[in-house]
Amino acid sequence: MSEDRICVGAFAGSFGVHGEVRLKSFCAEPEDIGTYGPLWTEDGTRSFTVAVTRAIKNGFAADVEEVATKEEADALKGVRLYADRDALPSLPDDEFYHADLIGLKVMDTGGVERGRVSAVHNHGAGDLIEVTGPGFKTPALIPFTLVNVPTVDLGAGLVVIDPPEGALPE
């Protein structure tokens, strides 16, 4: 996966019988997924021209130039879609693309390295960073709030955390 692309959504199967697709958007403004130019597969071997037609339950219906039939739309179910980073809006200083956080070194407020960000999750109540490191039997989930993650320094490749009591192994 190229660092020049960010995951913005995924195909969720067909919608109707005329080749429309169901589309999940991972964008802050979900309907913007159709405005980022061609969307790419993770390996970059295929691109899709997506036109969102309407909101539907759990996402959008969309026309995709490269998809003509219901069967073609169904075959794409689960394929994640990536936009070129330069097509995406620039973010304010206190916002980050999830892809930029993954892999960053994690230090606690005492300066002790605790591991790395292995994933970012959002189950509806806000973002959580997943931290893995030495001594972890399972990954730790830290709420991605200013209180728990007071510093993110992309240039230094570093996240400073002040985790809730018991969130990390001792």
C-alpha cells in the first residue's frame, strides 16, 4: 500500500439489479467520498470512478463507471477504496488521518517507550488507538482524546499517552 493513498471507504455489494453499488464511506463528511477523483484498490492495480447517487441505510448507492452489472458489483464486496492523499483536504493541526498514526512510537508521559500504534478504531463513540508492545498479552485500547493522548508529533514519529489507570500492562 502506498503512503500516498488513504483508505476512504469500501464496496459493500450491489444495490438493485442495474449495477449500482453499495458504498461505505470512512470520510469525516461521508458524502465527500465521490469527490476525491478516482478511487484505487489497496494494491493500486484497479481504479474506479465513483458517483454517489443517494444515501441509503448504512452508506450510499453509487454508480461506478467500471461496474455494469449486479454480479460485478457483488464481486467487489469488501474491496477497500483508497484516494490519492493530495486529493484529500488538508487537516487542522489537531486532526490526523488514521493512516498517519499507525506505526508511530508510543511513549508515556514519563518518557518510557510503551510500544507502537498498531491500529485506529472507531466503534461510534470516538477514536481509539490500539497500542502493542513488549509485555502486552493483548493490544491496549487508548481513547484518542486530548486528555489521554496529549501529544502527536508526526514529524518525530511519536505519540505521547497518558492512559487511563490499568489500560497498559505494568
